[in-house]
Amino acid sequence: MGDRRFCPECGVSVKLENLPGHYEKQHPRLEMPEPLTHEAARAAKPRPPATLSTRREKRRYLAAAIIVLIVVLAAVLLQFVQWPRAGTGIEVPSDCGTFRLSDHRGQVVLLDFMSTTCTHCQAFTRDTLVPLHRQYGSRFVLFSIDVNRENNNTADGNARIARFKADYGATWCYALDVDHTIAQAYGVAGTPTHFVIDRDGRIVDRHAGEESLDTVVARLAQYW
């Protein structure tokens, strides 16, 4: 709403920019006071339209607000993802003996769900996990679980894993998820998928797909 002034002649409240017209209609024989004339003239000037830069700034602010909203929604949705917040108890035969997740409380654990016939798993093992274990293996426990995509029995599956380890130079422990129960408990839908479990046995990170050595080190280093 524009500024209003009381007409000095009749006391009626009039919008400042309409005072000249009011005088013409209601007080045609009187002159509007000079100060009011100047004020009315300034008020009657049209406001300049929003400049291009202003419109661009508004679009940028809108885009930034949308991004913030997406981030907030993603953070909320992550509370409902289908994987456990505490490391589900694992007790499974491995090529290093029985692996119990509970035995590694007080250590950081990287659980690697993989398949020997998965090309992304092969690349992730060769390019990330092997150098990761070689350089930082004293700081965490690396354990790989083959999801048994081939539905092998235990003997055939373990033989397949042994060949894979020899081909890629993997020296840590592997287990075969014969009936897929471990992968199901962790909500694994594809491979490779890996979980970081902190010293208190809580799942603190999860990623599906390949990652570089530097990225995985950065993830783990938060909990070493």
C-alpha cells in the first residue's frame, strides 16, 4: 500500500500519488501545497522492474533452497533405509575358520559383500581392497562375503572363492553365504556393497558400487 496523506483542505485521507487528482476534482480552485506536490510526484514515479541480475539472484536462491530441501529429505529418508543400524550378528564358516562379528568388538570392520563373477567386484578388489588391506590392514578388519549368485554348494563355492583370491591377490578372509541369509539380513541388493562397522558394533557407513582407494580410506579413517 502507498503512503497516505490527509488533504489539508478537507481532511480526507488520500494516497499520496492521488493527491493531485483529488485537488483537481474536489478543490479545483485551490493549489496543492508545494511540498505535497513534490512528494506526490515522487510517489507517482513507476518503480523500476526487477533487473536481470536480480531475477538471476532469485533463481539462484530458489535453486539453493531446493538443494537444501533435497539434502534434508535425503537425511530423513536415510533413517528408513533397509539395512540394520547395528551390525547384525554374523557367525559363518570362512577360509580362516569361523568368523564371528562379535569377536571384533573394539575394532573397525569393513564388510565386503561381493560375487566372484561380478566385474565391478573384480575391479573393486583389484584396485581398492587389495592396496587398502596391504597399506592399512593393521588398522581394521576386512572380511568379504560371497553372496553365492551361482547357488553353489559349500565345496564348489569355496573352490570358486579360492580361485578368485589367487587371481586377484586377496589375502584376507572370505566366506560363502550359501543360502543368502547374511546378504538378506543386511539388505544387500547388488554387489559390490560394503559396510563400515565401528568399534561399538554399529553400522556407520554403507556404499553400493565401486569406490576409489582414497575414498574408502577417508570413510574408514573417521573411525580408526
